[in-house]
Amino acid sequence: MHDVRSGTWRLASSLLLSGVVVSLLAGLLHAESHDANDHVASFTAYANSDIWTAVHLGQFAGMALVCAGLVALWSVIGLRRGGLGWTARFGAISAALAAALYAALQAVDGVALKQAVDAWAVSAEPDKAARFATAEGIRWLEWGMRSYQSFLLGAALLLLGTVVASLRPVSRFIGYLMVLSGLAYVAQGWIIGELGFAATNSLPTLTGIIAVLAWSVWLAVSAWRMKETAKAG
């Protein structure tokens, strides 16, 4: 048994919820085509977007807040020994790695891909095939980075969710929802690695969004309702 303070739970939950909200708002502004794997349509939409760089900066900020919140959650949990302690520690490490890989992902998607599709859109006809091939190569790099970032974020949610489900200060169902969202991200990582941004990814993506929004709101409400100190087991 150990003491945890409500203020630290509030900090972690506030980082998580604010990150989720920022990510969702940025995602709503993201240029899309009907089929993300239709690269001609997708690249045309991206080239026509005037806010592409800002949107991806917003997505990065959101993910950075979420991952910072997960690391803060590890600190709040306070377990340093035993199986759960190691589980929480590996969850925090996974979250930090997920943040680092997402920064690289957004540099590829938000900067390199935008420059490539802009160059393709305005190129002369003899150069279009080469320009398109360059953009498509960057797109495939994006697939790989997004796949492994989803694996890492999913691992962080699975590991920390397992620990949260065992604690007293908050409902174990928050932990269960974290585990569910982690499984959804792992599924996304696998599908993107195999098929890219295929329609098959819609279900795990929607499941992940709903689960993350649900547990982040629930955790924030629980944290702000805590008394000054609480016990965690």
C-alpha cells in the first residue's frame, strides 16, 4: 500500500484528456479522400490543403500530451517493485518511445509528404510519374512509422491499463477501457503494416477513439473528485 495525492492524479488525467481533445480537433481538420489508399485522390487532397502543416503540428502536440500523461500516470501510480511495478515501468517506456516515433512520423507526413505532393501537383507532365513515385515512397515510409508507433502506443495502454485496473483510487473499468484501446491500437498497427490505410482499419480505429475518449474523461472526473489523499494497492 502507498499514498498517492489527488493533485498528481489530476495532472496526469488533465494531460491525457487535453491530449485526446487536441488530437481529435486536429484530426477533424485533416484533409481526406474517400479512400486513403487511392494515392492519386489522397495526394490531390493533400496538395490542396492550406493548413496541412498546422494540422500535423496539432496532431503532434496532442500525441505529446497523451504520452506525457501516460508517463505522468506511471509516476502517480508509484509502484517501483514487483510485477506490477515493472509492468508500469515498461508502459511508461513504451509511451516515451511512442512519442519519439510520432515526432518522426509527423515530420515525414506533415512536412516531407506535403512537399512531395505539392511538387507532384505542379510538375510538368513528363515529370509527374517520377514525382508521384517519390511521394508514394514517402507514403509507404509513413505506413511503416505509423504501424510501429501504433504498436508502441498500444503496448503503453495495455501495460498501464493492466496496472490501473488493479488500483483502488479509480474504477478498475478505466483500466479495462485502457486495455481495450491498447488492443485497438495494436490491431491498427498490424493492419496498417499489412494493408496501409485500408477500410479494414475503420473498426479498430473507431474502437480506439471511443475507448480512449471514454476512459480519459472518466479518469479526469475521478481524479478531480478524489479527496486530498487516497490509497493505492
